[in-house]
Amino acid sequence: MPVVNQPSAARLNRGPLLFRYIDDPEQYRIERYLEHGGYTALRKALREMTPAQVAEMVARANLRGRGGAFFPTARKWSLMPSGVFPRYVVANADESEPGTCKDRQLMERDPHQLIEGLTLAAYSVGAEQVYIYIRWEFEFAAERLWNAIREAYAHGFLGKRILGTEFNCDMAMHRGAGAYICGEETALLSSLEGRRPEPRLRPPYFPAAKGYRSLPTALSNVETYCNVTHIVREGPEVFTQFGREKCPGTKLTCISGHVRTPGVYEIPLGVPLREVIDEWGGGVREGRSLKAVIPGGASAPILPPDRIDYPFDFEGMIEAGSMIGSAGVIVMDDTTCMVGAAMNLVRFFEHESCGKCTPCREGCPWLSRLLRKIEAGQGKREDIDLLLSLCDEMDGKCFCLLGESAIVPVRSAIQHWRHEFEQHITEGRCPFGDGAY
Ligand SMILES: Cc1cc2nc3c(=O)[nH]c(=O)nc-3n(C[C@H](O)[C@H](O)[C@H](O)COP(=O)(O)O)c2cc1C
């Protein structure tokens, strides 16, 4: 068993909001968090604001969920049916999207920021119980969070009659068992209830309406809740000074792959993707050129270099032909075999398919087998069209977005690099050599 007793090593920047104190080694302790203005937002909300006013502030900031879909957070809260109690707040800390490692930094280095945001959300929606569903592998983050929750109880920020008001709120942490599907919100809730982590049918199982134990549940990503803390503490104007009108704020962006300075950076939304790669990522490796970039984790379409001048936000990345997703920016230079890259991504989905629906359970291994065959130089010309027709068969027919995501790298790789697939077939080998992905 490895001893995990320090934060993960990652290159980070001091950012304007969520990463303001990220490099302060004591920020995880409540005393330091309080010195830096911690829990003033909760104090302000409980003493001076109604629950509706908190939601209104989040709506004015136009906070959109950072779990991938960018759905407006306050709108999600408003979809919880009135008069149905108890209700719950859940943080999605499963963070399993390949290329994504931002929530981990928040939980390891600044856990009270999350606890405060969750408590504010609970106050706003009328919940008295909060769950943090954390990925199993985040052992150190879980330890830090657990200690932080205990500190928050000891200081009266959690528990009964918080800060002398009528508001009660308990917080518990649940460790997942290490499966990608647990990040899908309905599968997460099944797992939290002690069932198999399989997605649920929507409707009726929209978490806001029928969530944990079929009761109203506000479920959002860790980064989303951390933003709530800043919006309430400093006002929506501080948040909206970053980004574009439709998609304000900053984004914790994880840059990996063939760049000089990979890391997790807090970046204002809306800067060109090129700047994300060149300024924060330090550009591609010495002497190499950019070949491809995935802007939003494994589920986002792969982009060629002529698509990187679009703004790095929800709308901008759609315009570019991809999506911002979890903002896991994976950069590939000209040494990369795109057949191998697609194969690598599909193998992930194949491994993680929960097996509940046939298109995903059968389709992912089939795609994977075909890609392995082509990559090894044993493919036939008709295999490329077979791949595409398989994607068509799976499209819109999988039970959840996991299976739908598996077709994304295949389609985008064939769309932009079909010649490489053909080259593998005509040459009977990978032109880039073994393992060039
Ligand atoms: C297969 C799959 C995996 C997902 N994994 C995560 C995850 O690890 N973390 C996360 O916040 N959202 C994940 N999501 C998205 C969640 O279902 C949900 O939309 C999100 O947590 C909502 O948070 P937000 O409103 O803050 O964006 C995943 C979705 C799918 C389909």
C-alpha cells in the first residue's frame, strides 16, 4: 500500500478566484482559510440573505456547471419541486475523465472552499444533508476533506443551528469504488444508495426532481460549488469580469500531452484555445509541431490545428467543432499516430462500459477490435466504413453518454485524418512506429 501523505505534484498557477491561494501550503487548514476571508460568504448568506437571494446571486453571475455540460446552476436549483422534503445536495467528485485532474487539486489544497460552497447551496435549496461522492483513488484528497469537514463542524459551520441561526446542515463523504460511470450523475446516485452504479432512465430520474432516494437533489461538480463560494463572498460582478457574457468566469484547465509546461491552470474563459496551449501549456515540445488537440477530455471531438483560434468556452468550442467538456486539454504533436490515439481513447470506454445497454456493451469492444486491427496494419479498406457505420448504429441509442462518447474519437479521427487510416491499411503497418499515441 503506497503512503499518500502529500498533495499530488502538479504545476499550478495562482489564479484570480479558485486558485487564489492554491500555492499556500497551509490553505487547507481552517485557520488559514479564515485568514483569507473563508466562511464570510456563509456568514453573510445566513445573516443577511434569504435562500432565494443566494440563488438569485448565482443566477446573476450566470454560473454554468463545470462538470462538462455547462448547464446553468441556478436553473438546476429552480427545477427542484417545491414542498418536497427532505432534499439533498451532492458534490460530484468522481473526476475520472481522462486528462482531467482539477477537482483533486481543489480538494487537496483548498477543501474549505468546497465545503463553504456546498453549505451555501444547501441553504439556498433547503437541504439539510450534503454528500460528497469522491473517486476511490483520491485517498489524500479524501483525508484532507475529511479533516476539513471535522474542522468545519468544530467551528460551527456545519451541524445544528449554524452560526446561531435556524439552519442545520450535515455533510458526509462517500468514496466510490473506482469506475468512470460513477461520474454520470444518475449512476452516482445509484452508487450512493448502495446499488450498482448504472445510469437511470430520464425522465423521470432527473436528479433535481428525482435524485437521491428519489427525492429532489442538487448535484453539481466540485468546481461549480467552489465558484458559488466566490460569487456569494465577492458578488457576481467579480465573477462576470472574466469570460464572455454567455459564459462568464474562469475555468480550471488541465493541460497535458506534448506541451512544455503541462499543469492545472485557472484561465479566464473565452481566451483563444491557441493561447491556452501556447501561453499556459508553453507550446508544443521543442522542434515539433501541433497535430491535434482534444479540448475537453476523452469525450470531446479531436481538433486539427486550424481550429484552435476559437474562444475556449462552451460556445466557442462548439463553433470549433468540439466541446469544452471538463477542460482536459490533451495536446498531440506530429509524432502521434491518430489511429493509435483513437484506439487508446476507445479502449478506455470499452473498459469502463457498465454493460447495462447493448449498443455500448457490444459496440465499444467492436470499435476497439477494429481500431487495434487497423493500427497493427492488418485492416482492410472496408473497415474504415465499418467503423463509421458502427458509430451510426450507436449514435443516440446508448442508455447514457458513456457509449455516445466512445464514437466521438473515432468519428473525429476519421474526419480529419482519414489518410492515416488508409496509410496503415495500404502499408500494412503503423507508419509512426510502435506506441506512437
Ligand atoms: C460517463 C460520464 C462520466 C461523468 N463523469 C463526471 C465526473 O467525473 N465529474 C463530474 O462533475 N461530472 C461528470 N459527468 C457529468 C455529470 O453527469 C453531471 O452532468 C455533472 O456532475 C453536473 O455537474 P455541473 O452541473 O456542475 O456541471 C459525467 C457524465 C458522464 C455521462
